[in-house]
Amino acid sequence: KEEASTRLLTPADLKPKTPEPAKVNISKLIERLRCEVKVYRVRVCEHFKDFDGLRSGSISKSLFQRGLASMQGNHKNLTPSELESLSQYYADPRTPGNVLWVQFEQAIESVMIERNLEKNPHFRVEPNDHITLGSWDDTSGQVSGEKQALARTAIARMEKQIAQRRIMTKPCFQDFDRHNYGYVSASQFAQGLSYLGLESTEPERKALEALYGDSKGINYHKFFEDLDPVAKEPRKYEKNLAEMISHIQFREAGTERLLKKEGCKTVEGVLDKIKENVMKRRIRLLEFFKDYDKLTSGRILKSNFTRALDLCGLNLTVDEIDLLAKEYQSEVVGKEDCIYYHKFNDEIESIFTVKGLEKAPTTQVVQYKITPEYLKNSLATPLQKVYDSVMKHLAQFVKTRRMQLYPMFEDYDKCRNGTVTYSQFRRVLCILCWITDELEFHALEEQYKVRVGGMNVFNYLAFCDDINAIVKEDSNK
């Protein structure tokens, strides 16, 4: 015994024994760190990459634990058992004593964004708005049933007070939460309830703190979700995506209709169509063609000619463009795929003036007149008879009453473009008690329909002019 008591201590005896790490739930610990990184907006790599000079993704255990301490900052530090568990979980199998910090970074920062999205663009990224500091530490199940019942009673009483007094609850607690983490201390929670006038007893407040509190404090966001819930707006991504897809499908269907649409059969008809469009919109076609003629030769390729016409917005069909291409095709050998766009442009711009007036100053210039759109409407023989009959009836009515038609329609013509909708036209005639027969309405609408803004409307100016012309003709007789 004396020898055992007087034996000298060896270095092995002086070395402190490493305590065995307590059992730690790694998945729960990682989820906690993910929540802290998301809430505090911490970049994990900034705390480890300086220790990895060779960028191998592996550092020693002591440096890894130092980086974890730096990452948490002034917040709650990890316990030694948690540090040891993380070091063992991400241990480097190739280098004993090292830790794979890159794998740890990828696991933690996946809460912010998924990696390699450019390789998988259709991957659905789930929203992370539900992740808060307390989402990993749900202690509501550990609260006794008595405390939960006491807390629910207090919440029910507070709900009635809020509904009666219409209190704005959350701003009072947001003043304590400077960084908008969603947490306040127990004293701040009691002070906020007192300021709002939501009185509660000491046991009730203790029950509320136990129900909504965790290691970070009192989760007042969760408290007000139960006390004063606010309806959350649904996610609009799916709705906007469906609208965008339907819009694209509508445009594609419109393009197909345009390609299948029957256009003019002659070059003269196509030129008249373009002249009317240019006259109405006052556009210069030359500006669209000359960008494709770098050498100013007056010729461009047929593909560029088609592209320029499309940019002009003339809505020509494929057959109409082919007619123009054949009419103005180049006759130069080797240039058969080119178009004389200057010749085509001169023909279109002749609606404004005649080229070369300085050489023939006495030339009489006749202004180009657009054929009204309603005159292009043609009615079938039975419908034409109905139209003639109803126009004579209306002209006789106007002649007898000596009334002005224009003011009746102008009240509905807010844009002053000489058109009204079919329903507005029928409303005026029904007010005047002129006609009520559906066939007569249909005959007038088919004769005076014009296209404005992508929809068919009624040209009341032409209708009134024709009525007045019949009245004047009858008066002269």
C-alpha cells in the first residue's frame, strides 16, 4: 500500500481523460443550425475556407470546432458533446483527425438555395418561409394538458377583447424585436400584453410562456397566429404560369390562323391592303427594309423581305407575301433570290405623293382615299332585302320626326372613333322603339360592322349618313 501511494505519476496519468460524448440527435442538431443560418443570414463558408489553404474540403477537428464557434458568434454556443458529435459525423475517412467541412456547409446552406439548379432547371424549390428559430424545437408536446387548457382559455378571452377593441397587436412586439427574429424575452412578452390591455393572471402567463417559449425566448409570431390569425395570400406562381402558358398558346393559335387565313388573290389586292394600312398608321416601310441593305443596292434577300414585312405589322399571309416576292423579284442573273424593295416602296408611298414632281411640276396629284371598311361587307340576297326594307322604314321615321341621329350614339362613343358596340347600338334603337326584330338587327350589324381593337363593332357614322342620304333623296322627290 505504501508503494502504491508513493508511486510517481507518469505523463499518461497526468493527461486528462476525454469525457465520453453524450448522445446527441444529429438530425435535430443540423436542423437547428439550418434554422439559425436562415434567420441570421450567415454564410457558412466564410468561417471555414480560410483554414483550408489547399481548398481540399478537409480541415482538422480543432479548426472545424473553431469555425463552428465563429459561425455562431454571440448566439448560443454548441456544447462539447454537440461539437464532438458533429466532428465524428463529418469525419474525413481519408485523413484521420480531419473533418469534411464542405459537406457540412452544403448540408447547412441547402436551407437557402439548392445547388446545381442550372443543371436541373425544372427542379421545384420548396418555400422556406415556415423555417424560424423555433421550428426545430417544438416543445408544445411537452407542455402538460392542464397548462395547455389554461393557455387556450386565456387566448379565447384575448380574442374577444381584440375583436371588440380592434387592436393592432403585432407592432407592439415588433418594437422589442429589432432584428425581426420573431422572438422576445419573457419580461418583454409580459410588458407587451400589459401595454395592449390583454390582462392575464400569473398562471396564465406562465402557461403561455411554456406553450410558446423555447430556448430562444417567446415566439410571438406563433402566439399571434393563434390569437389574431391573418389570412395568407395563396401562392400566385402556379396561376401566373397557367396564364402565361394560355397566352402563349393563344398567340401560337393566332399565328396558325394567320397562316391558314385566305388573303388576296391578286397583287393589286395585296398592294391596296398595304396602302390602306400604311395610310391609317402613317408608317414608312423604307425604314424597315434599308437595315437589311448594307450596300444600298436596292435589293435584299427574300427572307429579309419577309422579315421586314413582318416587322411592319401588316398581317400578310404567306400567299400574299409570295405574290409580292414574284412581282418584285430581281431579274439580275445570280440574284433571283433577291427583291427590289425600292420599287415596292415607291409604289406604296405613291399614296402620299408622286415621285419626281420637281421634273413635272404641272402634274395633278390625286389624294389616295381609303375605301371604308363597311363598304367591303356583302350581304346575302335574303339579308339584303331585309336591310333595304329596314333602312327605308328608319328613314321614314327620321323624316317624320325631324330628329338628329348622331347625338343618340355619341353618348356611347367615348373615344370619338365613330363606332359603338352591338349592344349599345341595339339599346339606342330599342329606346327609340324603331325595330325589335332580331333579323333586322342582324342585317344592320352585318352591313356596318368594322374591326376595331381586335373586335367587331358597329359603325354608327356610316349608318347615320346612309339614313340621312335616303331622307334627302326622298325629300328631293
